[in-house]
Amino acid sequence: MATETTIPLTALKGRGAATRIAHRFSKDARDAFDDGWGTLQADDGEPAAPLQTEVIFEDAKSAIVQQQSPDIYFEQSVNPYRGCEHGCIYCFARPTHSYLNLSPGLDFETKIIAKRNIAQLLRAELARPRYVPQGLVIGVATDCYQPVERELRLTRGLIEVLHEARHAFSLITKSSGVERDLDLIAPMAAQQLAAVYVTITTLDQRIARTLEPRAASPQRRLRTIRTLAEAGVPVGVSVAPQIPFVTDDMEQVLAAAWDAGARSAFYTVLRLPWEVAPLFREWLALHLPDRAERVMARVQEMRGGKDYDSDFATRMKGSGIWAELIGQRFEKACARLGFNRVREAADLGLFRRPALDGQTSLF
């Protein structure tokens, strides 16, 4: 009786996911296996060519997304990209590629949707007579300074519109690319109109290289925090997500970020919605097989025995003893270092509607 031999997964250099996992709307799911025609031997030959990133341009219908979730601190957001080349295996936004009939695995980090008209849409929406300025964050779903931003400059286009309109905003990134736009961000920060958060999950370069394969190194992100702080930009650090037995150096990250100039901080625990759960399990099997079971046991302990619980009360911080321990560690480290003692509210009173024709108003 013939038996099938599953071909073992291999990590792909520079990519977080190892497969194009089928999305939840797919009718079929496929696994690679040895078909008896030399599949395994062929796999031992020359390594496959590196996967190339494809940019797919999209004409978006709207720019501003109103936030309805009670556990999110801002009112609205703008995302210039769908998908993210940084390839962070834990990214909660991966399942959004399913709506495009694309894989939340490799497609999410190799097929980037660029909203080429996003700045024009933002200008039009801010110019509406009924628009009321509220807290706005750029790059919530995916990183607004991922590598393709170097050429496409969509994020810079958004900041130019906000600069003209004197509209307060903040952004969150893992990239040093934000330094390019300090000529716009720093003057706005001086008017309490801009703030930046830099995510650093761990200082361990070996872990970061596979966990966030195309993001800047942790040390480079610390330099970015220092550069922003020296330019007068209020800068915070995100130590999210916290992953048991993987990102165990939270206190060291917070201390390094404080020394670099960050003065606010926040965290979440690992979230594994939809297809992120099997992708993260694949990553553990490839990169940390010795502790994979322990990691998932602690993750499930924080989620009531499941991989994930979307309840608004617990989805960001988890529940149970382990989640409480992470929270206590964070609070104690922040109190010791001095984080979150002073919060300057954004000045929404300086807002002026941008001109649709690009010409500035006399008043």
C-alpha cells in the first residue's frame, strides 16, 4: 500500500511565513508531499530563487477609517498599504489578505497593495464642511514605512496633507524610514501636532531576524528613537506583542528605549486571529522547535484554553495568571524608569481645512 510522505517545511530567507497557506474562504487546501517522482531529491538541489515583492496599485474609495472598537485609544486611522513586506509572523493584519483572495502567508508579505490615491482622498475628506478633527493614526494595520515607501512616498503624501491642514496625527513603525520625513514631522511636533511610536519586541537580533525578517534591527530602531527625540518629536515605544518564552527581555527593551529618548510606552500580548495561528505554529516549528509546545501552552493559558479570544475585554492583554504577570512586569518597569508620567494632548484647535485645488486660503 502506497504511503504519502509530507515534504518538510523550510524557512525562506527574508520572509516570515514559509508557505502560501490557504485563506479561510478557500475551497481547497494543498500540502506538499513526495509523489514518488524524485520530489524530495529535487528539493535537495539548488536553492529556489528569492521571492520578489510585487506592488499592486489600488484606487481606494476612502482614506479615513473610523474606529469602533472600545479597546482602541484613537478615533480614526489611515493606512496607505495593505500587506507588509516586513513579514512579521505575528501580524494581526495578515487575515485581511483573505478578503483579496490572497494568502495571509507569503502573499501578505510579497503582494503589497498600494493605495496610490490615498493622499488625494485624505485631502478631500478633511475638506468636507462637516469634518471634525479627531485623533488620527497612520499605519495601524500595516507599517506605513515598509520598504516600498522609499519609492512610492504614499506616507509622505499623507503627512504633507496633514501638515497643510495642521491636523494632529501619530504613527507607529518599525522602520528608520520615518527619519526621512522629519522635515515635516518635527515642525508639527513643536505645535503638538505629531508623535511617533517605534515598535521593539526584543533586543535579541537572532530572534528579531526571523520574527520580523525585513524590519530594521532592534539597535537601528533605538537609533531612530534617539533621532526623533533629539529633533523634538514626542516618541514612544511599543513592546508589542509580548510572546511567552520568545520575547522575554521586555524590561531591557524599555530601559534601552528610555535611554534613547522614548517617554511613553505600551504593550499587547500575542494575538492569533484566524490564519495567524497556523502560521505562527509553522514559525515555531521551523525556528524554535525546542520550545514550541511551551509557547503555545502559555498563549492558550492567556486565551482561556484557545489560540485566540476576540473578546474586547481581553484580546489586547489576555487573561489569567500569565497575562497578569506580563502586565505587572510592564507596569513596574515603566514606573521605575519614568514612562507615561506626562502625556501632552494633541492640539486639535489648529486645524484648518485644506484647499481642494491645492491653493492655500487667505484666512
